[in-house]
Amino acid sequence: MSTVVSRNYHDGSSAAVSSLEEESPSNTTKGLEMLLSQPGNRVCADCGSPDPKWVSLSHGVFICIKCSGIHRSLGVHISKVISVNLDEWTVEQIDSLIDRGGNTAVNMRYEAFLPGDVEKPKPDALLEERFDFIRRKYELQQFSAVQTVSASTVSSFKSPLQNNIPKNKYFEKQHTGIRHTLAQAFRNSWSKKGSEQKAFRSTMGMVEFVGLIKVNIIRGTNLAIRDVLTSDPYVIVTLGHQTMKTRVVRRNLNPVWHESLMLSIPDPIPPLRLQVFDKDTFSTDDEMGEAEIDIQPLVEAAKAYENSFLNSEPIQVGKWLATDYKTLVNDSIFSLVDGKVKQEITLKLQNVESGHLEIELQCMPLSQ
């Protein structure tokens, strides 16, 4: 049974949204379509590129693929990015976007005090311009209607206009939790000192991206025992300076995750690293093996077939032979499915007594 409620947006518009006791793909799809139909959400919140297909859940904005790479480079503690089309959405996530008001309302908060000498990036903006603006807008919040970090903490990064920002009780009441979370994240990200921190930022942020990779962690098999008779495994995926992890599966040596993680592909392209750990409550998590994958062939295949319009049965476009790669359990197939190149891999975990990891990779060049 469902009821229909009216959602009011901060820009004065409203829309009817179904509130359901149980989620369904059709309802979340309709919710996304309704959000994307709002005028402010038809362009990227950061550079104005049309038809954005990515969302920062942390801030409630629709962004383009190029700006999404910058958001990811800041870390998930600053901006967690998911895809409109490639990720599975929940009713709670849709409701969160609706409550934030969309791009127009969010930009009114984060760009409330944009100095005259700061120009917002355009769709053809360079990487450096995007990175500088997005970091100042979301991480440092130099243009925000609400200060999230004490003046002493960010004195060297503040805009002169921020010294005279008036307090706004509405924003104070509505966004206390968000401000606290981002402020803590900011303090954590700047915990390093001096030249070490500057070097960290320069290597992490100013990176050219060539695409996105979707890593579907499917399952583990015969994993190592790290507790009395079992383990509590989870997987950490690392690509360059980006790190994401799966949920923990309790008491299982053959865990099933079916969990997809999205990362930006930097240039030059580093290997994709996977590490399996056993979650411990009162001690350091135990290692359960690792593996590295060269994703360069996948990226090249994705570029080669990015203009393909074949939508029939999957077509094999490449293969890694298990006899040529000691880390492979069986041959790894490159397939073209609905115009997208995917790679299925079953890996032998290294530096551990036993364990296999089954994953699927999908690469998307920036032009897609």
C-alpha cells in the first residue's frame, strides 16, 4: 500500500512523490527521474555541464562525470559519489536528495558568499580549475552560508568575505549534523603537518582521470581462518589514492558480497589492489590475503568499443589465460555487454594459506 505526499523544494517548486512501505526499483527510478526533471538538476552543480549523471550523496547535488572524479579524489569522507544509472538507489537516498532541495538550493548554501575574484568553472574548465573550486566549495567551505570549521583552523584558507558572514538560524538548525561530520572530516584530512601535508595534497588531488571503473566484489571462497573456526571478512579496494571497502560478512569463509564499488581511473593507470581482512573488535584486523590486477588492458578495450551499439548477447572480445597468470584460478574473459566492456576474474589470494576472490570489472571512459 502506498500514499502520495507533496514534497516542497527550496526554490518554490513541488512534486508528488510516492512514500512506500517497501522499496521497488520502479519507485526509485521514478523518484530519480522526477529529481532530474527539476531545472537546477539538469546541469552540473559545479560546472554547468548539461545532463549530469552522477550524484554526491554527501551534499545532495547532481554533477557531471568530470566533476565526479574531483569529488572522489577528495575522499568519501568529504564526498561520496554514486551513479544515477549504474548504482542501485534506495528510497531513503531519494528522500535525502529531495529534502536537500537539489542543485539550486544546495548552491545557495555552498556558494552564498562567492567572492568576485572567484570564477565558477565552465563545462570546458581545466582539471586544475575544477579541483580548486570544488575543494574550496565543499571541503574548505569558503563560500558557504554556514561556517563548519573554527576560524583558527582554516585561517589561511578563508575568503575575506567570510569574516563578515551573518549567522542564519535556519541553516544552523537544519544542518548541524552535516556541519559536524564535515568539520571532523576536515580536521582529519589536515592532521598531517607542513610540507608532508602539502605533498600529500598535491599528489592526491591534481590527477588527470581517464574514466571510471566499477568493481563488483562477488564472493570469496575457502578463505583463511583467522578466528577460532571462522573469519569475519571484508575487502578493501585501492586504486591510486582512492580506497573503498565492502561490508563485513560475519562468521563465513565463503562470503557473498555482490557489492559494487566505483572508483576514478587516474593517468598513468596504477594496478587495482584488493586486500581481504578479518574484522576484529578489540585488536587490529587480521590480513587474509591480497591481489593486484593490471587494468590497463580493460581500459584499452573499453576505449576501443566505446562507440559500439551492439545490444545482443554478450560477445567475447578478449581473454587472459590462467596458464599465463599465476594469480588466476581460471581464464579471465573480456565481454562486450550492451556496449560496455566487462571482465570476469577469479583470483588466487596471495600471501595467505588459502582463498579465492571472484570479482567483475566494468570500465567506462570519460566520453561515455
